[in-house]
Amino acid sequence: MADTSSRTKARQPRGFVDRSPEDIRATEKMTAAIREVFELYGFEPVDQPMIEYTDALGKFLPDQDRPNEGVFSFQDDDEQWLSLRYDLTAPLARYVAENYERLPKPYRSYRTGWVFRNEKPGPGRFRQFMQFDADTVGTPGVAADAEMAMMMADVMEALGIKRGDYVIRVNNRKVLDGVLEAIGLGGDENIGRRLTVLRAIDKLDKFGPEGVRLLLGPGRWDGGREGEGDFTKGAGLDDDGIAMISKCLSVASSSYLISDEYGDVSSATGPDDEWIQVDDGKQVLYDNEGVIGRLELEMPSNALLQQGLSELEVIANLVASAGYGTKRIRIDPSVVRGLEYYTGPVYEAELLAEIPNEEGIIVRFGSVGGGGRYDGLVSRFGGEPVPATGFSIGVSRLMTALKNLGKLDMSDVIAPVVVLVMDKDTESLGRHQKMVAKLRQAGIRAEMYLGGAGMKAQLKYADRRGSPCAVIQGGDERAKGEVQIKDLIEGKRLSEEITDNVAWREGRPAQVTVAEGELVEAVRRILDAQTKDRAGGK
């Protein structure tokens, strides 16, 4: 009996996934469409390594006493801490700071790649995932932020997501920071509590208004009741503070009538404008200027909040001037983004359509990308203020949504034609290889069977590969200068209809014999017929 005690167990690490050919091709198809939009806006590709010095990843990541908290880290020969990148933004900031003098300013770039989180994995939560980012570095005005929001909208439509099934939500962290300052959470001494508040608000879609109120106050039990599940400690705000933040978040909700009282809606009547239903059943216009006006009227007034509202007004005017109505881009004070380094406008791309997830359950996918202004990130390296803004797309999450929406059809990817090997002597192998070469030269994917099995097993291999057809040349065919071509797709369909063995033998379904010189043309006819069948839903 074989000793199995020393064998290594094949097992996939938790939080990581293997990728199939279908997933890889779908990702490439999706990212190609995104890249085309980025290029249209004048952005250029760039890439940074997956590993950075840990201190370059930013203050929002581990401190020196906890180098492995949140990121995968290790020490090199010089005892320097290195980490797998947590996102694509911090490495870009390091790259810009290191090459600042030679880069054009503003510097517009995009990049895609894997990022890593040393966190507990769970459903839909991975330790390795792909992001696709676009950033503008060196533009202080919020025109760059407005452009980011418009580019995100254009990306959604380039991917086939129709208007009404997505929205780009825009806010400004200065608005919320102004509110927090008004309730006594300003200053460096309250950085930790502010971050707790931001993370609580960022869970609005997940836990709802009541769940956020609990996280703003004493905390929340996962089970909903005391003692049920894990407990998340809250920000510890008093009732007045919680009420003020809750009021700010709800300004853009359907419980508020957005009308001429807070903004001019008379000219906003195009097909790109969003109408919402309020509590009394009326249909009213979702007006970006109205949202800003209500925030100005109902929130405490201070310089920081007013600056945030002024910047949102500029963004609202710019996107409206470019023809992007509230069906595509909306001012929404509930958008905060959880990272501490955002300093101004923030935005999220949200899918509104209810579609099946990986388990087939109908859900609202919610956010598939987001970002904002991070004026302090690059300047950490040089001291000089360097304004920057950008957004990141969650590639895997968006790809899943697109596949389930039927927007990533990979049926045009044709598996290779398989040339069966009937004789394994050098001369025969040379003839088979010549056939494969002719097919490849004609632009047809093809391979020669390289295993050691017989004809039946070779056909089974071709079927498992999803091959459209198999090329067969035995001794009889070779003597006549012919080849047999078996249409595997049609053969499989016919085999499901024919139950009589005699009919099967006499019919020889979907199999033709042609002269060797007609091989390419005959294979192409079969491929064309299969393409028509797929297009016709056969």
C-alpha cells in the first residue's frame, strides 16, 4: 500500500480564488472597454510594483508596532518592512513624488492590477482582488473631480449598463467634516473618532439608517439584539450629534421634496433628469442644486462646510453643462468613502438594477467603484502640496454584475480545432502538424492531440475542450489524400435526437470527408454554420 503520509494536500488558501479561462477572458473584455474610455479622456497607462515599502502606503495603514495589521508584510535583508500593495493609489502617490520633475502636470494616468488585504475573508470578501484606477495629479480645482464623475458614468454605459440602472453619487468630505466640527469633533485630537464616524456612515447601504445610528452611538450587535453575534463599538456621539449627522445623510432621500424652494428646476426637464416619488406619492425632480440648497439651509454654518458646498455647486454646474443629468450624476451627502486620506469631493458608482448574484439570489449590487480627492497623499513624500483626485473600479465585483446582467457574452470565443493523431510515427506526426499549421495560418485556433490515448479518448478530449470540430486522417484517408472532419457541436445535438443505432451508423451525423487541400475551407464552413446557429439561438 502506498505511503500517503508525506504527500502535500492540495488546498486553496482562504480568501484567494483560482481563475478560469472564462473569467480571464471576461476580465480582459471588460477592462478593454474601460481602457478605451480612459484613453478617450486623455489618460495614459502606467504601472507600479505589487510591493512597496510599508511606510509608503500611508498613515491609514499599519504603524511600526503592527506591520502586519491589514496588509501582508515582511522584512528584507536590510530589515526594511515591505508590504504587498493595499490599493493602487498609494503606490501612484509614491511614483509621482519620486518622478515629479519629469512628469507633465497635471499628470493623468490609469492602471490595473492586483491588490491585497490581510483581513478575515468571507462571502464576497477576498484577500486578493483586482482594481482599475484613473487619477489626475496636479489639478487643484474641482473641475477634475467633475470630470472623474462624468468618466465613471461613461464607463458604465460603455459596458452596456443603461441609464437608470446605475448612478454616480457625489459628495464632499468637507461638508461632513464641517458638520463634525460643529458637533465638537474637529481638531487632530478627534481624528480617531472622525474615522469611526466615517466608517459607520459608509455602512448605510448595508445596515440602513437605524444601524448607522447605533454605530454613531454606543455600538451595534450583528444579530440586532444585545448579546447576539459580534459587537462593534460605536463612535459614542450624543443624541444631538447623531441627529445632526442623520439629518445630513437624509437630505437627498425621497422623504424630502426637492423643488423650486431650494433650487431652480424649471429648465431641467430632459430625458437625462431623474424624477423620484416622495412620501405623498408625488413625482418630483431630483435636483442637485436643490440638495445643495437644503444642506446650506439646514446644516450648521462654518467655513469648512461652506467651502464643501461651494465645490459641490461647481461640480453640479459642470456636469449639467456637459449634459449629465441627475439620472447619471447626483449630489448625495450620504456618500463618504471610508478612508481617512480623502480631503474633498468623493464619489461612488452604484448599480441600481436588481440582478442575481453568484448564488442566484436577486440583489442590488450597490457600489462597484468609487474614489475622491486626496490632496495630502503625494505631499507626504516631499512636503509641497500636490492636489490629486481619482477613482477605483472593483474589477471582480463589476465583472460578476455584468456577467449576471448578460453584458459579458463570451460565446464568440471559439475553442481550438483538434487534429487527432491516428499514427505516432514521425512521418504521420509531421502530416498532422502540417494540417495544424495550415489552420493556424488561416487564423483558426488549432492543436494537434499530444496525449497517448486512442481515437475514442481523443474525441472525448476534444469534446471536453469544447472544440467545434475534430480532424481525422487514418490510413484509408491518407491513401486517398482525404481527411474527415467531425462537427462535434452538431454531432452532439443530433446524438440527442437519434436513439436507433442503425440510424446512427447510416447517418454518420455531422461528419464530412474532403480532399486534404480543402481542409481549411471545410473547417471554416463548419465554424460559420456554428456561429449562425449561436446567433439564431439554435
